[in-house]
Amino acid sequence: MNLRKDLQKINTHLDSEGIKLRVEQRGDKLNLRGPLPCRSQAKTFKVQRISLNINATPVGLKEAQKIVELVVLQLHHNQFNWDNWIKKKPKAPSKKKLSSVLDAVQSFEEAFFYDSNRRRTPAGTRTTWTSAYLPYLRRLMRIENSQGKELGLDLLFRTLSSYSEDSRSRQQCGTALGAFANHLEIQLPDEWKIQANGYGLHKARFRRLPNDSLITESWLKIPNKRWKLAYGLMATYGLRNHEIFFSDLSSLSKAGDKVIRVLPITKTGEHQVWPFHPEWVELYELEQLAEDSKLLPSINTDLTSTTLQQVGRRVTEQFRRYELPLTPYNLRHAWAIRTIHIGLPDTVSARMMGHSVAIHNRTYHHWITRRDQQQAVDTALARTPCLIKNQPQAEDESSQKEQINNY
């Protein structure tokens, strides 16, 4: 069905009926545009828009047409009210006095979802809250209940210390409780960052990252073609589990530049990713995804009924089911190390991975330090003249001293 032709047909029909309102498409959404009452002077009309928040699809067009009829009816009976058509902004969290830890957590949750930047990606925000904040706040409340501690620095440090020093959970707990303390205007000491940032890949035995041969051998062991494609995407582009299903893969065609676009609805928003190694696009047969992304595993990706975290969990479960000798995040970390070895700037790698440079440098500190040191050594050696190397060997101690003095 030709959407533009159907849209023109609807507006032509409205015009023939003497209705001045029109349905218009802006991006992938449908709006209503035409003369409508001014909000300050109801008897004065001017051309305005009503955002319908309806997808520009054949089904959406039918719904928009019915809304036009409803608006015309309201205008005819002087019942049109902008309050019925304007999406109300959520109320700012109240600044009520917090009498318990539970009150404080609820206040923090309200403020978290009220943030205007987070409201742009509701699915990602919901996933971030349930996976990166809620588990640590729940532990905070359990420790409060079991030990009878009041809300303050002591309770925050006890909660942080309940996680192992070399664990990722401790680092995430530090971030979550740091944001919680900031909301409550609790001043954290410098020691907090030291206590929280004790985690790095070098302390976690480098996660025993797989080499390229093991990655390819594991791919060959996957019996399902759909999951082989999903695995190949993660290995080649270092994607998070859920990002496999929320990326624009059109550039994987034979004539494409092979740069994929992770969509804005994901955990860290839109970003572009280059393949490392580029030849893996062909090796793992990824070009076919440019024509049909439905070749990927068929799982529920409707974020009105699931979350990004649940989508990602399906990927992890499948790796276990196939008894692969690596995890999804092994592939992501291996991709990151590859970019470090080839000398890609850390700011670029971090952007492609969808996280901050600070997190990138902290996570991959060991490899970045080794790379920078090696580059410095190579540069120094290239500049240093080999003056002693070409000198004839001294025959006695006096001649050795003379050579040293001359040098």
C-alpha cells in the first residue's frame, strides 16, 4: 500500500467535505494540522498542530481519520479543549520530608523517571532502573531492616562493602548509590570512589578473553542458523546482547559500507559501529541481514510487553544452552581489545561501544596502558642513534672507559 497516496486521498476527501483540517506525516509519526482555537482566545483560530503520536502506517492512517472526525465534531459543538489533546508533563517529584529509607528510594525513583533526558527513551530507562539501580537499592533496604541502620554514610558504605572488592557488582553499586546520595544531598567523601572503583578486567583475570580462533570455532558449533547470525553480529561489532535486535543493518549489503547503526531506543542511545575484523562480515555471512533482519532469532522485541534486559537475557540463555566456551560479553570485550591493539583512539572506541571514555579507560586500563607504553618505547627507540652498538669491542678496561667518556 502506498502510504503517501492514501494520505493524499484522505486529505482530498476532507477538502471535498469543506473540512480545513489535514492529516500530515512528520518523520514516522502522523499529526493533525489546520485552523484550531487559540489557547488564550478560544474564539480566535489559527493554523496549529495536534501531535497524535500515531505511527505513519496504513492502520495509523485509519485511526488518524477517525480522530479528525472527532475533532470536527468537537469544534462544531464548541466542545474542543486543548487539555484533551496536549500530553501533560509529569509532575516534578515533591520535596517532602523523607522519614524512612523506603521514602527516600521512592523519591529517587520519581526523580529518575522525571528526568527529561531519560523520558526520551522510556524502554531503555526502565531497563536501566531495574538492572542498574533497583538491585542495589533493595540491598540497601535489606541491610537497613536487618541491622537497624539509619539512612546515612554508614549505611551506604555497609551496602557497598557487602559486594566483593574485585566484582563488577561493587562498581555498579557505587555508581547507583552515588546517584542516590546526590539526590538526597548526602556529601560522599573522596574515599567513596576509591572503595567503589576497585574493579577492572585486569583484576578479574582479564575475563579470560577468547582469541579469534576460539571465537570462530565456537561459531561453527552453533547448530541454529539464526543464532549463528546473532553470534556473528556480536563478535564482529562488539554489540550488547539486546543491541543485536535494535540496529539498522541495511549497510551490510555487498555495496554497503558495513557500518551499522544502533538505534536510539537501546540502553545508551544511538551510535554507529565499525566491524573489527571487517572480513568477518563475509565470514559470518552477515550480508544477508541487510535484506532481511528477520533472519535473526525470533524473540519478543516489543518493548511494550518486554524490556531490553529481558531481550538480552534470552541471548545469554542461548549461549548456555549451546554450551559455548564464552559469554556474550566475552565477545564484546574481545572486540574492544582488538580496537586497542590496532591503535584506534579510545574516544572513538568508547563512542562505538556506547559508553563514556572514563568507563572505557577504566575497564580496559591494562591493555590501554600496555599499548601506550609500547608506542612510547617504539618512538624512543626510533629516535635513539645506535652509537655504542657499532663501536668495536674494547680490548681492555682503559679503552672501555675511554669509549664511555667519548660517548
